[in-house]
Amino acid sequence: MPPCIYEFLLKECCEATRNELVQKIVQILERQNDPETTSMFTFLSDPDPVAVRRILSSPFKRAENHGSLDRICILALSNKARMVVRDYEEPPVWKVKNQIRQFFDAQQIVGAPKPASIYSLAACMYHDGRKEMQKEDVQDWMNWAIYGKRLSGRIIAKMVKRIQARGGMAWIHAAAIKSWLISQKKEEWTVDLDQARVTPAYLCGRLFAVLEAVPYEAVKGNETTASRFYAAASSTPRTIFGLLMRNSKWHLSKISKENKGYEVRYQQRIQLLTGQLKEFPAVLDLQGQAEFALGYYHERQDIYKKKENMPADAANVSDLNKTVVEGE
């Protein structure tokens, strides 16, 4: 810790109010930092899409500029009855910038309207993040964003539980799950549908999205398959997919009477995915449930994207078959 901060904390911590203390420490840190480095931390709480795009593209435009800084000071404080210094680090500036870039890159997902903040990612694990969120949740996401520390299993356990209770997921859940998977440092994940990924969990998620779309197309009801069966399908696929497959036949027959092109499109998707699945897994662990969720989200987005351009008459069925088989 720089001597100026260390001396200040020893002499004035007990006398200063919280606001005064924070203001004085920020002033000390700002005298050591350039505006570019100081401002980049605001992206984590209120991301600006233009600024985030600039961060993500800067390595490819030779736009890196660390000024005259070698290291940056990061001070974490908490306050209840008294001010407490929870953490202090002096990582290299280039390393922090790379980690923040990774934080935003990892959360990129099809359908996302904007980059997500640390608070948004932590809050989406709960029904009401303002009341239920814990400080450890924010700390985990902060450690991932700034230091590149692996997100804990506790994060994905809460995320999976929330999605199951919700009976579906929004883009923020997909962004959080993709971030968690990438933080495990096992492999990279695509922004949208990955046709080359054939893990059973990911394929089951994709298939579940199709089996949800079929009855919705057939009856146009408010209740979706996901709201009733997502929890069972994502944790114990073998117990529920047989029933869903049988039910889909009746719904496909109903769709065929109204629009043969739609029926063929869904049938082809089902055949394509079941052909890649040797069998339905009996149980999926947390890693598998995370992959299931991402496969489900990717497939849903792809279905609705393709549906916008789907032929509405049976005369185009042959072209439709070709499109599905080739995965275009």
C-alpha cells in the first residue's frame, strides 16, 4: 500500500465520517491515476455500449494506451458500525484492462440489448435482487471482472435454481451463465448457436427449446412447456424427454394442417438433434445444467430468428428441408 494511504488510514480512520473518508481516499488515488484508468471502473457499474465496444476492439486497432502508469490502486471498503478495509491490491494497469475486457467479452450473447453491469449480473440470480442479494455475490462478480478469478459454484447453483423457478430465462441469465462457463477456463463459448457443440447437455437444451416451440405454435397458449417442465428437463432429462417427444407428435400434426412449412421445419430440427444424441442423460450436474440453459437460450433465439424468414406455404418445403439440414 502506498505510504500516503497507509499513513492516512492509521491517523484519520477513526475521526473521519464515511463520506469524508471515501472522498479523501479517492482524491489520493486519483492523484496517482490517469483519467482513462480511473474512468474505466465506472463501466462495471453503468456500462456504456459505445465505451464497451471500444474496449473490446482496442487490441485490434493498436489503441492501447496505459499512459505513464505501471500499477493501479484498488481499495475495497465496507461500512456498518465502522469503516473496514476489506481488500487492497496494486495490479498492473494492463492486467486490469485485459480483465475488464474479458468481463464484457464473456457476457456477449445473442439478443442482449446492452452490456450488463456487475449489479445486474448479481441481481438476476434472485426474484428480487434488491432484497435478496448478498455481498458475496457482488464480490464474486467483482473478482471476476477485475482480477479474473473463477466464479464460484455458488453462483451457478443460484442461477440454475432461479431459472428453474422462473421456468425459463432472459438474456441477462444467458449472459451470466456464459460468463460463469468461461470463467472456469475450460473452453470458449460462442455468442449465438453453436452447431459444432455436441455435448449431451447442450443438445438437450436445444431440443427442449424446439419441443417448447412446437406446442406453443400449435395452440398459441399462455402456458409454455418450459414453465411446467424446465426444472425436470434440465436436471434429469431422461425422466421427461420421452413424454415431451410423444406430445410433440400431436402438436406437429396440428401445425401441419395449418402450415406445412412450419411443421417440416420443426420436424427437421427435432430429427437433427435426436440424431446427435445417443441417449438422454439420467442426471446433469451443475456444469451440465449450465450448458443445458445456454443451449436452450441459443436455440430459442435461433428459432425466432429463422421464423421471421420462414416460408409460409408448403411450396417451399424442399428448400426448407435443405436449409435445416445444412444448418443455415
